[in-house]
Amino acid sequence: VTMARAPIFMVGLLVLCFLSGMTGAEYVKYKDPKQPVNTRIKDLLSRMTLEEKIGQMTQIDRTVTSSEVMKKYYIGSVLSGGGSVPAPQASPETWINMVNDFQKGSLSTRLGIPMIYGIDAVHGHNNVYKATLFPHNVGLGATRDPELVKRIGAATALEVRATGIPYVFAPCIAVCRDPRWGRCYESYSEDPKIVQAMTEIVPGLQGDIPAGSPKGIPYVAGKKNVAACAKHYVGDGGTTDGINENNTVIDWHGLLSIHMPGYYSSIIKGVSTIMVSYSSWNGIKMHANGNLITGFLKNKLRFRGFVISDWQGIDRITSPPHANYSYSIQAGISAGIDMVMVPMNYTEFIDGLTFQVKKKIIPMSRIDDAVRRILRVKFTMGLFENPLADTSLVNQLGSQEHRELAREAVRKSLVLLKNGEGADKPLLPLPKKAPKILVAGSHADNLGYQCGGWTIEWQGLSGNNLTSGTTILSAIKNTVDPKTKVVYEENPDMDSVKSGKFSYAIVVVGEHPYAETFGDSMNLTIADPGTSTISNVCGAVKCVVVIISGRPVTIQPYVAAMDAIVAAWLPGTEGQGIADVLFGDYGFTGKLSRTWFKTVDQLPMNVGDPHYDPLFPFGFGLVTNPVKRN
């Protein structure tokens, strides 16, 4: 009897083999979206070689990437650094094709683990031509409006996804305690409570975490959202004299109460990744600080996403950078960094880490922890199901709806510091009808200046042909009565102003764009010839001065000469928002999210300090009512 059954059993086997041949490979747990994420992670991790694991931990720049490199080295992630684009003025389709080309390399590997592409989108999708650029964080802090910031996060996510990218290195939740820091404009406020409130951008970017989710689990809602990255852990805004990447000297209580609250909130809201700071805490490099990365962030706060280094962050553990790369690898990975933004010489990193694991300098358990976290984010965000981007969202880039949102943000970010000689004689709002008005200043007709750093290029640009937007001059011309003559002179002399018979003048001056260390400044001055423009114009006619800057700057000597003063921060592409408020279509509502100092000798000086003697205190901001016009 058994003999008779055998052929039928064989036929059954043949049929099974034939069917599985038709439907592709055998059932694989990690590829099944119905399986719980932890089951998928466990299954995939058990199949991975050391080579494949270390590949996942490696992030490389697009300039050194190809689909062949992705396949050969099992690379886990690719990024665009500031200004790193596939082509100048690249279209969304060009971006999508590049990202998908790299992704196809990853999908062609043995296990087909998709790579995750990351980019700095710190005030909108700022590397991309014709994207909507929102005010930088310092201005958003002045709005005191977390719900607005959440909407900006959602809009930014759509514009980033429009170019096929699923991961952003934002938000920066630094608490800038000294405006001499070149990244102060990337900080919402000197007050940790405001920074904490503005972490609403995280659910804006990623989507709202479902009710009852366990604390610390990363969350990304779907294809219209992106994975976010809270940065730079921790104390980046507290360095001595505001020197970028320097040493934050503060006790444990101060670190927890000033620099940590934004991380608690971001983690509770499901932030997917956290980037480590170049800076040190009490002399210990954050990239090598196992107590804070593993002990506190992972074990105490129970953060379950992945920890990523900054650009060449492990290299900078040593001084000079890259002096002892094998030590850097050991210190950084042992401290708990999961993904390393190498980002150029990836074979040196891969070979170095592989050697240390094989020699048991770094335990396999540490590698598995890193890969588990990276896979958790990739599974959670649906990257395995939807690894390739399509063009369905390309019309979101720079959409009218997003530009209106940015314009609203500009209006709400403006802080009115002075308005005439007293409450009974306000200069603002300005009349739209006047025979002739003067617009002056280096920043009145310069889109690059009003956007600041991290705009198209890492350091930002000057001029009006970098991307599409509205300069303040254009906005003024759009807003005044058609019969009002608008004269623009960038830097007029006093005689021409006096003889010009102007009803009033609008002077727009401020800082030139900068990013990171290039913005560190010990004197915080308005760029030349800004102060002479103020003197020449305000000495001859009623003037409102609009300051375009990433932080409070030195204005005390000129306050008396200026009839009205507006802090406009770095408003981005939608300059129309400034004219909306200057001419009274909307009122001024913004409040300082930073203390405005009298002189730089007072710094650092923050709200609550014992010797607090500001020019304008934290929270200051005059209000105006909108003008009812027929």
C-alpha cells in the first residue's frame, strides 16, 4: 500500500515546486506585511550576514553612489548633503529617477532590503528648485503657534515625497542659548518650553501616532509622510560663546531641564530617528558618549528608532578629525550610534567596522541592536512594500496652497519692536495710498538674503534667480495702491532722500546668508552698508526698518533714529507676508522667542538670568489691529 502512495506524494511535490516557481520565491516572513514588525525584524536579521548588517549601518552621499555600489556593499542609506542635487534646477522627476535608480540596486541584492534616502529639509524642501521655503525656526518660534508648525511639517513632507524622498534630517530642536552661534536660526527659541511645543512638527512630518501606541516606537503614517530626525543630541545650542560644535558646560540638571525636553516630546510623538551632535558635554564628545546615547536615550527614555551620526561625526571624535579612524569607529559604534553618515569614504568605514567585529572588539550584539533599529524604521514606514517612488505627488512641490501657508507663517512670525514715538503716534500700519514712497536697503530685493542659509546651497545665496518666490520689494509693489509711486534705491545718500519728497520709507537690511560654523559671529552686526542706509534714510524721512536676520543683531545705537522696527527673521520665499502686515491687511502678533540684547558684551543672556537687562525682553512684541478698508 505504501508503494502506491509514493508516486502521488511525488506528484504533489512536483505540483508544489511548479506553483512556487510560478509565484516567485517561497513564503518569506519578513516580506509579509501582515506579520508584526518585530516578527519581520527577527526573521530578516536571522538571515543576514555580517557584511549585509554593516551595509545597513552605512550612509553615503549621493555623489559617491550608484546602483552598483548599493548592490555590492549592501548600503543601507543615501543622503544629499546641503546643496547636493542631481542637477542644477532639477525637476521632481529627475530627483525621483535618481532615488529609484539607487533603490533598484538595493532591491537587486540577495535579501532586497530597501535603502532609505535622507535630506536636510529644515525650512521646507530647501535644496530643491521651486520648493516652498518657510521661515527658519527662529521665526516660527515667534509665532507661538505649534499648530501652524505642524501644518508646515505636513506640507514639507508632501514636497519631500514629491521628489521621491522618504526621510528628512529635521526638526532641529536645539535650544540656542547664545545668538553668536551660527545655527541659532535653526532653533525655535532660547526657552525649552517653546522648543518643546514646536515638536508638533514631528507629527506634521510623520503623521499622528495612533492612540495607545507604546512610548518610544518610531511611527510614519504612510506615503504622504516622511521619517523625521530630532537633532542634534544633545546640548548643541549650549556651547561656550556659541561656538559651533564646541563644548557645552552645564550640570546634569541643566542639561535635562534646558536641552533635553524637546527629545522627550519628540520620542513620545514617535520620532523615527535622532541625530547626535558634533558638540561635547563637559568635555566628552557626544558622538562617543555611551552614557547619554545608550544609557539615557535608548535605555532610560526607551527610544526604539535609530540613532544616526552627523556628517563625518565619528571622524570628529578625534582632533584633528580622522586622525585615528579605527578609534573613531570603535568609540562611535560602542557609544550606541546605529547608522553612520560616513558619507564619502565608505569602504574605509565598512572595512574598519568589519575588522573590529571579527576581532570581537565590538560585539555582534551591538551590531544586531543597530540593524534591528534601522529595520524597525524601514518596516514601520512601509519601505518594504513601497520602495520605489512614483510621480503622483509632483504637483505638491511649491504648490499654491503651500505658498499660502508659508505666507501665513511669515505674517505670524513678524515681531514689531517699535512703532512711532509712542502709542498715540504709531507709524504702522502704513497707508497704501501715498504720492511717492521709498524702498531702500540691501535686503529689499534679494530673495536669497531673505531665505538665509540652507537654501538651494548649503550656505545660501544672494540674488533673485536661485528659485521662485516673492521679494519684499515685489510684495510692496503688489500691495500699495496702483497710483502710489514706489521708488527703489538700494543705498541712497541723504540728499537724494531729502529732495525726493517721499511720504515715508521702508528700509530692509540685515545679515547675509550663512550656515553652521560660517555663521559664528562675535559682533552680530547688520551687514554693510546697512547701518549707513538706516542713517541716510531715517535721517531724512519717516522710516520703518525691517531687519532680515537669523538672530537678534546690534541695533541699539540706531533705535532712536528708526521710527518703527520690525524683526522679520529669515522669512523664506513668501515675502508677500511682510507687506500683508506692514500695510495692515493683518495685524502684528509675533512675540520674541529670543532675548534682544543691547550689546554683545552681555552675552550669553537668557530669560530668567539674574543679570537680565535686554534692549527688548523675551516675549516682547507690539501689536497692531488690521485696517478695515472698503
